[in-house]
Amino acid sequence: MKNLLLLLLMASILPFGMVYGADIAANGTATDDFSLSHIVARISTFTTKTLASTISNGSNIISKFSVANNTSDGYKVNIKSTNLGNMVPASTDDGEENIAYVLTANKLDGELGSGMDLDSSIDLSAATGTDLIKVGSGAEQTTASDASFKFTVTVDAENAMTMAGNYSDTLTVTYTDL
């Protein structure tokens, strides 16, 4: 029993992780490899929340969205309007006409990753939409994005907004992880 305790005591004193190598001959070499690693989980999320769908004259906050992404190749957020930035009447029986509006996006909180660009002035006149957030000229995201934004629809047509009719448009927001 004493021999076992002595053996355990000696083993606990020896530094672990050290290798005592063989004698190296003159002009000989010895090598060892050390493996290094670094692992970070991939994050790529996009969430939306509708706040209002009925539009009044003036400014209307219609939705919020959040983006989290830590990939070097980044992502993009595209928005497009079915009616190219117009609320279109369901019928023109009483002389109804399109009601134009402006859509803006503003950051509420968080950080947009370095290398990502936010275009807060949105051109809805293109059928393909506008890339609201995209990788900038540096062609990569160098810090993670984790931010929330709001969409605001502004209508400057007080007279048209008081006239009879059923007007609508559909906005489509698309998040693409690159």
C-alpha cells in the first residue's frame, strides 16, 4: 500500500504534457507539431414584425426587422413594391388614381457590420427592388451585424387620402445570406 501511495505521489509531481525525448545525435533534429483551432458558430437570422398595414397621410411606421449575421461574405436585404411605390385603387369607377408614397428605412439599434452598407433612401420604381443592405465596396463583412431597423411609409397627398376608394400595394422584403 505504501508503494502504491509513493507511486501516486511521484506521478502527481511529474508535469503533465511534457515529453521527455530520446537523446538526439550530433547534427540531428527533433520536431513536434502543435495543432491550433478557432471555432465560431455561424449566425444568419432575419426576423420581421408588422406594426401597421392601414396607411394615413403623413408618416406611418409599418414594420420592424432585425438582422444578425457573422459571415465574412455577408448578406443582402432587398425590398420591392408590387406597384412600384404606389397604392393602386381596386377600381377606377369613381375616378380613383394611384397614391404615391415614399419608403424609408432607419436603424433603431445595434450595429451594422463593418463592410456592410445601408441605403436608407429606397427607390421602389425598379421592378427588381432596391438592395437596402448589402456588402460594400470592400466586398466583405469584417465585423458581425446585429441590428434592428424600421420601415416608414410617408404619404404627402392629404386631398387624395380623403377621397373614396380601396387602395393597396404589397412590399416584399427578402434576406439573402451570401
